[in-house]
Amino acid sequence: MKRRQFITKAGGAGLVASGVVGSASAQEGESDPRTGSGTQDDPYVVEMHTDGSEYLFDPVGLYVEEGDWVRWVNASGSHSTTSYSPSNPNAEVSLIPEDAEPWNSGTYQEQGATFDYQFQAAGTYDYYCIPHKTLGMVGRVVCGEPGGPAENNEIPDDVGSGILPDSETIVEEKALAYPYFPETSGGPLPGLALGAAALFGLGNVYLLSQTDRFSGRYDQEATDDTEIE
């Protein structure tokens, strides 16, 4: 039999300070961006936040090994961590490995409440916040290697601002901060958007200058100057 998941609900003493993920990359030569070490006494940490009109898990993508523990901390607002499993509220599909145990923390109201879960089956786990899943509060954990129903099906809810990370990127980076934007051949999507906006602005400046140049206004000014002389 599998060991039962250890669930704890606490008032926040000794919890992780804000800023779970200071870096979104775990490339060679850089420190591990995950908070914690994955043990039961020092689990990896995911914070649950309400930030204005945004509701989020941070990191939104996390990599663990079989047997590792993850702790969700209710940093602000009212949230749950709930696996996409038919036994859970408002989850008609299963997006966790077939031999994995579903989980549901229930909705926490108090800041600092925690929920711990041990990942024992390899594969991809998609999960959500009960009150906010249709507002984009979803997350993904990859245990060992990608696999299972989550790899063949899209989540049935709007992911809001940002995009749920693909599993291969999670394996490579170890932890991905919210919001996540995928890399493209030209760079990250926000960078591309800013670049496009800059080019659009420059194009407008050029067109306006050309329109002004051929309007005849400068010819008239030159004529006036000549008459004054």
C-alpha cells in the first residue's frame, strides 16, 4: 500500500516568507529555484495568492521526484489546492496519473494554512483552486517524468493571465514563477509584444513625418522667409 498523504493545517508559525520563487531557472551553474528540499520535514513550497484581481499558485510549475513532498501555503486570500480528479468538486476529468491518489485541501480562509501531499507516482499532475479555477488559478507538478492523462488533454478551464507551463520545461527549469510565458523563436512573449509595440510606434512616427514633409507646409514657410528678406 502507498503511504497516506500527510495533511496539516497550521497557523503559519515557521512558514516560508513571501517570495517563494526568486528565480525561474535552474540551468547549469545556478542554484535550485525551488524552496525546500522535498522531504517531509522540509517540503517544496507553493504559495497561494490573491493579488488584486489575480489568483495564483507560485510557482505555477514545479518538478519533484517520486517520494517528494510539496506544501501549499495560503499566503493571501481564500484558496484550495485540488487535483483534477472526478471525485473532487467541479472536476469532471482526471488530469493526474492513473495510480496517483487525488487530493483536495478544501478552501482555506486563514492566512498561513498549509496542506502537504506526497507525490508517489511518476507523471504529470494538474490541479486548481476551487473558488478560482475558472479565473485562471491552476498549476502543474511533474513527478519524475511527464506522463498520464494531463499530457493528452488540455485543462477544461481558462488559464487566465499567463499559460500553464509545458511539462518538459518544468523538468528542465525545476520551478517556474507566475505568470509563465513560453519562449518563442524570437524570445519570450512579453518581450515580443514590447518589441512589436516599439516598431509600431516608430512606424507611426515615420509616417507622420513623411505626411508632414509632403504637406507643403515647409515650402510655404520657405516662401515666407524669402519674402521677408
